[in-house]
Amino acid sequence: MAARVLLRGSLAGAPAVPRLQPGTGPALRGLGCSARSAREDSWLKSLFVRKVDPRKDAHSNLLAKRETSSLYKLQFHNVKPECLEAYNKLCQEVLPKIHEEKHYPCALVGTWNTWYGEQDQAVHLWRYEGGYPALNEVMSKLRQNKEFTEFRKERGNMLLSRKNQLLLEFSFWNEPVPRNGPNIYELRSYQLRPGTMIEWGNYWARAIRFRQDSNEAVGGFFSQIGQLYMVHHLWAYKDLQTREDIRNAAWHKPGWDELVYYTDNSVNSNGNG
């Protein structure tokens, strides 16, 4: 398991698109409900999550939200240290245009720089509203976009390496929504043992109830393409001390320790965190 503490830009009540300096939470487009109502709805759903049978259907159908067809892309860009400032400026100039373009069925959920974890790293989370057809449509249009082509060429000169994953969202997690800030974000990534994804989902459908009191749960995702058997949990906190307090408080809730014990058995490898 690996953990990253992330810093990022603007949010609700501020510009609609996130910036790359330290700031608040994920900026989303076209959300019809408040953070409170989305959180309550997710919490109520988690109370009635049925235990899924891994033999009956594909993991994606059993674990993902059925009421949406959104696909997520998580990008990790390792930037040359001397180029990080220029990289951030370049992304801030180009990425919001894609987010705001109504003919592109995608949204920039969040964009961050890693604070603790891998240094000189940028993390971007995109949502494609319509699944794989939406992804294909956006990629096709971007290939015809001269500004984006130049952006990719210039960006490539600043990078040491990059990787991405296509993800689906767990049905029992909160929908990522705008939130007041400033905040820090923690991305906790788990490499599961093959065959344990359903088990993980069953335990976390109950475990998420222990982590809703402070609205720290931003989103939970599992990989479909890229590095397989990966799970990502995204959390938001006011600061590092608040993170510590919230995480310690969970251990005083009956049942949390048992759920952590059983989910740890699903993890294939451990890292920092």
C-alpha cells in the first residue's frame, strides 16, 4: 500500500477549475446535488449494500455504481525537478480549456502536486461522462486539437516518466463533489491479491461508515485498465493534524479494527503509509 499527500487548487465558490497551487478540493462540472445530500445518500446506500457473489458477474458490474456510466482516468506524471513550475503553469493554461469545453464529455475532477510521497509528481483525475465511448470521443477530438498537440509535445520535454489507469467508482463511496477549503488530499493506493477485489468491496462497504463523520471521504476507485487489482481511496483533510485526529478517532469505533484486519489480508504488497 502506498500513500501520497497531495496539494491542490480552487473549488466551490471559487473558479470552477482547479489550479495547481495549494488550495481546496476537487472541482466538478454539472453536479445537481449538494455535498451534504450526496454524502447522506452514499451513507444510506452503504447501510444496505448486499454482499456480492463473485461467481455471478464481472467485478465491474458488481462493484461499480449502476446509476452512472462514468469512467475515470488517473494520471501520474513524474516531472523533472527543474521543470515543475513550468509544468504547472502549462497545465493551468491548457487543462481548464478541456474541462470547460462543452463538446468534450469529460471533467477535470482534480489536479494536484505530491507533497509527501513521490516528489516532483503531478496527479490528475479525469471523469468521462458516458464511459468508454466518451473516452474515445474525447481522445479523437484531442488528436485534432492543435493546441493540445503542442501542449503534449512541450509537456513531454518536462517529464521523466508517466503512467495512467482507467478506473471505475465503488458503488458505496461518496460521489466526488466540490468542498470548501483549503484542504490537503491523501491518495492511498492498494495493490490487491488477485481474486480478492470482491472481498475488499464487501468489507469496505461497511468500513466506509466509520469514515463519514468529517466528510473526509472524497472517492473510491478500482482499476479496469492499466495496473490491475489496484484500489485508490481519496481523502480530504483540513491539515495534517486533522488527518491524524480523524484517523485515530476511527480506532475508537467498535468494529473498525476488525474490518482493517480483514482488508489487510487482501493487500498483496505494502509500502509507506
